Amino acid sequence: MLDLRLTRAARPAVQLRRLLVAAASAGTGFLLLSCLGYALKRPEAAGSGALRLAWCVVPVAATVYLALAVARTDPGTRPRPGLSAIGLGPARLMAVSALVTALSTTLGSLVALSLFLHLRGDLTGLPFDGAAASFLAAGKSLPLAATLTLLAVVPVVATVAVALALRPRDPRPVVRPQRRYLPFVRQAGGPAAGGPATGDPATGGRTAEVEAAGEGVTSAGEGTPAARGAVIDPRFTPPSPADKADDDKGPGDTPSGLPWAVALLAAGLTAQAYAGRTPPTPAFTFTTVPTGAGLFLLGWLLTAVGLVLAAPGLTHLCGRLLQCARPGALRLLAGRGLMAEATRIGRPLGILCAVTAAGYAVTTLYDAPGRPFGPLSALGALVVAGCAFATLLTVAVETRQGRAETTDALLRLGAPATVLRGAAALRAFTLLAFFTPLTLAIAALAAFPLTR
């Protein structure tokens, strides 16, 4: 009952984000059911039907990513002091988040089923003069098992993803002691191995183990008397910057993976340029992929992955550029904020840039006569683009919630509210000015082989 009250008592903005997840699930479910209708209408075209179903992986992934971002920003399922005493610990709150995600996506799947049956004419007569009967297999019975399986894809995958992402974790870093395989190695400031152990025999083995594990700590202070007599257990030492996750890194830590991302981006553009030397025949569409178009698809995939992986590092670079050349308080605050939030904002921003570049390439592909952009293709593009944009806005809300304490502290110290709003606007303008030409350039290079 308390879980239900936490879910119902959410603010309108939280309910709106849940409705966005339901709408995305409805669009994806309708695309999956349309693939089933196409397979029932044309059983001889099994390859084309399987290809349509394979293209649905993209909207499914976009919907799951949006559901995960919405679950992370839900304030009702965030751990608070005192909730564990009434039975709402981290595991219970994770279950509540997974349950809310399952309900939202299931609602969207039910809406997709109702719309699909309505357009087929199973509920009432055929609407729109039977215009949708050509690709929805109107007049043929739907297999129950296949329908339920396709409708359950998005709820099951989204619920499992939320449960895995929000599972309780131990906040203390796991530090494994170093193991020495040479028994004659002399410890810094301690006796040689094989000699008498310091302390009583009952604790001699444990002392030797801690000393062997904490050699790196004791060697740094070898010259001090306290360092020669005391050994610090490495379990209580702070983790190194390499051991920290990308989401926990501070403003001074550069996100990793930028060189590999640039290499993937260059490899993808090179593959597309090489594939453009011999255009595939017949023409490449969503339903017909010729044998020569495999290099095109590989190039698009490498380009998208490279752009997504490079976005956090480029966001961090934008923060550094804001602080160069004797910055003032506004530029310094905006730049440090971008550097601290580079990984959290960069990933959805890179996904949005990849979707924009792919949309430009698809528009160029379907610009030729004889290849119309059908309603299902438009629905798929709308679902993917809408999920990418909604995920970016949701992550921006999560970032604002994460720095709420810092903002309150600045306001208590007397910082004007206009400075904080100006810093937020400057961050948004910097990202827009940097990523817009980059996305347009990559989109033009990716679509260039298709225009030859």
C-alpha cells in the first residue's frame, strides 16, 4: 500500500515522464505488431518480414533507454534517511521503480494492441476506408502466442534493465590486496620474509598479510618514525581515480574512451566512403537490403557508436574551453559544471547526435523518386527521435536534481540567482554551438556515399 502511495503521490512532471514512457512503448508495440501483420499478409516474403522485425530493435532500445532515464529521475523511489526503518530499503525502492516501469510500458503495449485491432477492423468497421488493411493483415486471425510475445518485449526488457541499473550497490570500493609470490622480498620498514614476525604468534599471520597488502602505503612515508611502526590497511584508503566509475568522476577527471571513439568514428566514415565506390543494386531500403549494403550498415553502426562514445569527452572539452583565457565567475561556474557532468550529459547527447545524423542519411536515402517514406517508417523515426530528445531532457532534470545542494549552498553564500541561470544558459549554448556543426558535418559525410 505504501508503494502505491509513493507512486500515486508523484508530482505532475513525474507523471508526465511516465506517460512519455507509455507513449514510446505504445509506438514500439505498434511497430512490432505491424511486422506480425506484414508476415501474415505476405507469408512468402519471409526475408523481408524478418528484416522489418530486425529494424524494430532500434525503437525498442530507444524506449528502454528512456524508461531507464525516467526511473533514475523518479524522486519517489530515491533512498532517504528513515525509509529503511519502515521497510523501504534500497532493494525495496528498486522493486518499486521496476514495478512502475512495468506498469507504464504495459499500459503502452495495451494501447498499441487496441489501436492495432481498431485499424484492422476487429473492434468496429475498417476506419479510413480500409487504408491500413494492406499492411495490418485485416481479415486474418492473429496468433495469440505471437501477439503476446511481441507485446511483452518492451515491458520485460525495460523492467529487467531498470532492476539491473538500480540494484543496491556497496558504496565502499573493493580494494584487493597485492599478493607477493616471492617469499624473500623485503618489506619497506619491516623485517625480511622468513624472519620473526612482529607481534604475538596469534596475530603474526594477519599482521604479515596486512603489511604485504599495504606496502604501497608504507613505502610513501618510509622516512618518518610513525610510518616504520604503523601500517595502514588499504581497505580504508581512498580509491584511485582509475578505480572510480565515470558517473562518480569530478571536474578534474577526463572521461575515458575518447581516442577509441575517434578511431571508431573514423573507421565508420571510411567504411561508408569505401562502400560508396560501388553502389549496391537493387536500391537500399528498409525492407530490401542488397548483399552489397553490408558495408554501409557496418559503417553507420561504427559511426553511431563512435559518436556516442566521443560525446562525454567532447563535453568535458567544452567545459575546459569555457574556462580558458582568464575566465570570470560566470564562465568558471559554467565550465566546471560541464566538466563535472560530462559523462552524465554526454551519453544522451551523443545518442541524440547519432539519431540526428542517421535521420539526415535516411532522408537523403528516401529523397529519390519511387521510394516513398511510408507511415510505419515515419512512426519509427518519430519514436526513436522522440525518445532520444526526451531522454536528454530527463537527464538534464536528473543533473539539476544532483546539483541542488550545490545551488542552495551558492544561494546561501549570496550568489545572485541570475548568475546561476546565466551559467545554465551558457552551458546549453556552448553544447549547442559545439555539437550542431559537428553533427551536421558527420551527417553530411555519412550521407555522401548515398548521393553519388
